[in-house]
Amino acid sequence: MPRGDQVVAEGLLSTWVVEVDDYNRIRLPLNVRAIVRWIELKGKQECIGIPGSRGGIQVAPLTEHQEHVRRLAEAIADKPPSASESPRDWVEVARLLATAWPVTVHVEATRISITLPEPPRRAQQVPPAGGIVVVFGFGDILEIWDAVKWHDHIRGPARRKAAALSEALEALEQR
């Protein structure tokens, strides 16, 4: 297993701690594909990066993002938004969809490469070359965080681990 891998629950969830290379890429082992199943088996896949709900950026297939934008466009087709509607919750969704960056996922023979987009690097959501990231994979979720921000965030659930796990299991029962 390459250094940096922290696979504890094979095929369910994992984190990887990796350095951002000089070309602003992160290189991950192929076992990411066993966890994040939307990653295609070979070649390059056009994806989108958006701000993560808790931090970092979330990477998803471009087609998923395009479908969300299409549905929003259809919903406002007959009546474009007015300036007075800017505080509405649905405008928040438009803001999120507008804050998206192209991300290419390359599946190579022995690894997966992802180039971190420039806008979130400039906004310090993910680090530049030489920085360290934590990549979190769980189901269809693929998040890339600045390592320090990840560990600062995860301390919250760690402080209340037993209660947080109980609440998570209860929420999953009602899912």
C-alpha cells in the first residue's frame, strides 16, 4: 500500500493524505475507484469541482452538474430572477452552481491524477503546489481539503464521537 493511504474500511470509505505536486496535481492510488464508484476505469473524465458543504471542494461528474443547471434554467425560463429575489434560498443554489470549476480526473495504469483548479487554490480552499491535502471518499462523495482545515473540522465530530455515531446511525435509519 502506498504511503499516505489510510484505508481502514476497504470499499466503504477512506482518506488519503497527499502532497500537491509542482503542476498542482494530486496523485491517488487506484483503490479510490473501489470507493468512489463514479470514477471511470480508464482514460480521462471531465468533472466539476464545487465548494464542499463543510469545506474543501467536492468533485463530481460534469454530467451531474449539467443536469442540475438544466433543471434550474428550466425553472426560471419563464420568469428570470429579479434583484429583489437575491436573498431567496433558491438563489443560494444558483450561487453554488455558478461557483464551479472544471476538473479532469485522469485514470492511469497505476494511479489517478486530479489537477486542482486555480480559482479554489487562489481562494485558499485547497493548497497550491507543495501543500498537503486530505482526500475523502465515501460513496459518491469525493472531497479534497487543505489538510489543516480537514483536521480542524474533523475535531468537532471527534470530540463527540459516541453521540455523533449514534446520531448518524439514527439519521441513516430514517434515510
